[in-house]
Amino acid sequence: MIGQKMNFKKYQESLKNNPGPISISQIPKVKIDYKGLIAYAKAKNMRPGDLSDEEKNKFFLDGHNMEWVRANAGYKITV
């Protein structure tokens, strides 16, 4: 075997500590202009996730904002 050997016990333990996949029902239902958000971020030479909440809020089409999304997410959103 070429390369580093894997410690399978350590790997199995790390899997126990990782959260599972996020189900669709856990994602808050919002309408966002993703095309506009991505174009705006590219124009600023940034990734969409690096934009401030105020900048992201401009692209919500249904009156929601990032604060609402974080409050209604069925999982923890880190900033």
C-alpha cells in the first residue's frame, strides 16, 4: 500500500461526532434571487457566503431576512 495508512478506529469515532446530512424539511422555505446574489458577490470579488447579512437581505424576494432564516432553521447555522 502506497501512502499513509488510515486509522479506521479513529475514523469511525470521528463519524460518530459529525452531524448527519440536513434533510429538506430542515431548510427554511424562502425565495431568494440567487442569480442576482451570485452576480453581486462576483462584482465585489467575494463569495456569496462572505457577504454581510445586510447585503444578502437585498436578495430575499418574500420579505424574510438572514435573521429569520437563522431563527427558523432546523439545524445550527454558523456565521
